[in-house]
Amino acid sequence: MQVAIVGTGFSGVAVACQLLKRLPAGSTLTLFNASGAWARGLAYGTQSQEHALNVPAARMSLYPEDPQHFLSWLQAQGERAAGADFVSRRLYGQYLQHCLEQAALDRPQVQLNTCIARVERLQPLADGRQQLVWREGADGSAGTADFDRVVLALGHFAPSPPLPALADLPAPLYANDPWDARALDDLPADASVALIGSGLTMLDVLLSLRQRGHRGVVLALSRRGLAPLGHRTNELPPPDWVLSPALLAPGLSLRQRVRRLRAELRAAAAAGCEWRDVFGALRAHTPALWQQLSLSDRARFLRHLQVYWDVHRHRAAPSAIAQLEAMQHSAQLQRGAGRLQSVELRAEGALRLHWRPRGGGALQVFNAQRVINCSGPGSRIDARSSPLLWQLQQQGRLLPCPLGLGLRVDGHLRLLDATAQPQAGLFYIGPLLKAEYWEATAVPELRVLARQLAERVCEPAGH
């Protein structure tokens, strides 16, 4: 069997390791990655020791069947890490690399190939296979090969500029990609910085600035001005909070569901628990609850509630929150709730930002020497965000989410075509599954999906 995986962030590596266990002897598994950063991706490619996992180490095993796998690896490396610790993401990237290499060593009967190339086209063949066309480098040679199964494991897209005028600014005054290594290059220690967005991406950039000894004023501007919330110092084991049947009842509208969630939060507080316990218990039910919402209710959720969900559900390590609070206490960090209205390039090479506070009021002004887009990754498929997925959509071989959350798949993670029919031998796994499951961006969910997908890929054709 010939199998290809396009993308080697967490999802791609998780599927590859599960496939290496299951593929028949004599099979070939080929991994495609345009950057050459195997087993890293957006989250775990950071080299900063300050960027910690947002989940305790005990919950970060790559293998759902072996929950202690990551902790065992840490101990084998001589790391003094307990299950409740929030270790560095750089270290987790090394762990994923180890898992991929070890899985290949454990199954020499399966040939593992790696190809540093950008997949440009994906064509169906008459015999049911898929033909991949790729190019190595910007002006490199093209390659073509046919595969029995193709797994697309593409991650998040680059963010869109929060204001179109920002895209016209010269580098390095504006950095659209906060993960670009050049985003903070040549930044004076006392320079003023504007971060557009106030979530976890903003927090990562703040930690990078702090690590560099930055002393200048930082403005974190977002529509509602909400800052990340933190985990408890010890998240293990979580309290055994049992959700009420009323909250999980089928057929509720979004408004009814929110009312019952608020009642659940009050009940937890009265019982000596807290909101984190409720959100922890709700996690396993979130995909089913999301699928029960109508399209209009999903749109309302995205418009009015998503930002509140995100800050409560996607929390940061306590050490990161402590540094955030220290920067606020010293007044180095200023938080603004409002919308960026305009940006003006000054003669001295600085930028003048005008933003309107939430709820109205006079325009506010902030002078910045660097503006960094921290609005978060994108998920809407277009020609700029993902040429490969856009090509599939134009061919009628991909059904995009009407709300721009990603793409549609069936229960076996096969891509749905424009007529909502699953396509044999063509799968997707990664954060674009938010369209289908909502809860599909974190390790605990993705590793289970990766195992299920690997089992499906290895089934004979026609099953």
C-alpha cells in the first residue's frame, strides 16, 4: 500500500506513527512538508523556553493507548517533570520528532520517505488512486507519484491583516505572521509595540519580548479586550464534576443552552467547585453539542460567544499568566478594548494607530514602532490561505464550511465533495475539523482521531 501524508505538524505525525504500526509489510509511507520542519508545525516549532504547553504533561502523550508515554520520555531525557507540569513546547516538538523516528525503527517492514516539497495538485485517477504533483523549493524540480491513500494534515492558515492598510506597510514596521522569526528583529528594547489581538498568540509574543529584555510600552488591542485565563497550578486530577442532564439535553437552541450552562456554573460554585471543572466536564460532549446547533445558531455563537468560550476553554500555563500580570502591574502592558480604525506612517518611520473604544467614544491614539498581528490563525479556504485546498474546492472535491471554519468530512474523516459525498482514499485531519467537531484543535482530541483515521486508512478498498 502506498500512503501519503501532506503536512507534518502534530496531526500528521500522530497519523504517521499510528500508520507505521498498522500498515502491511512492504507498504510505503511518504511525508510531505514544504518547510522541512518535521514534527513541529505552528505550535511546537518555537525555540523559546518561555513558550510552555497549555496542557499539563500528563495529558500530552501522543498515544491515547499509552497515557504515560510523554512523561516516560521526559524522564528518560533526564527532565524533572511531574504530570501536572507545563513543560516547554520546544521540548514537546523534540518528543514528536523522537516518536516519528522510533515508530520508523520499530517497523522496518514499512518504508518511510520524507519529501521537503510543496504539494501543488491532487488528481483522482481512474483506478481509485490519487496522483500528487509537488515542487521542491520555489524554483525546484517537480515530482509526481500515485498513492492508494492520501491524508491531508494541513494546519492553521496565516492570519489575515486586521486592517487592510497594514498589509501595505514596509517590513519590519508590520509583521502579519507573529511566528515569523523576523517579527521581532532589530526591535529596540525601549520601542513601543502594538499587538492586535489579546489571546494566546498575544501572550506568546509578550513572553518573547520579555525574554529579550524588552522595556517599551506594549498595547494589546482586541475588540473586547479579554486577556487569557490560566490553569490552576495543579490541574491533576480534575474534580469529578458530573454535568446535569438538563445541560446535555438534545434539541436545545443556543440561547437555551447558554442559560443552562450559566445555571451549571452557579451549581458548581455552590458545591465548592469552579468554572474550570464545568468546562473540563463539558469537553467530551462539545462535538455532539456543536453538531446539534443549527447553522444560524452556530453563526450567533461565532459572532457573540466564541471569544468568551476561547478564554475559558483554552487556558494558559500559570507561569505565563504570572508574567502577563507582572507586565500589567508595571504598566508596561496596556490593554485596549476596541477596533483599529486607521494606521498612519509617520515621517520618522514610526506608526500612529487610531482605534475606537468598544461602545463608542473618541478615537484613541497609540504611537508604535512595531505592529504585530496576533489576531489568531485563519481557517477560511481561499487561493491565498491554501492553494492546494482551494484547487480541490474549485474542482468540486471539497465542501467548505459556510461559516469559514474549515472543511466538511464524514464520520471516517473522508473529505466530502461539493455534493456532500465522501471520497474514497482522501482524508483530512487537523484544526479545520472545527467545522465538523468544533473541539478539534488540541492534542487529547486529535490523537484519538489520528488513531481512528489510521485504522480506516489500513482497511481494504471498498470498506
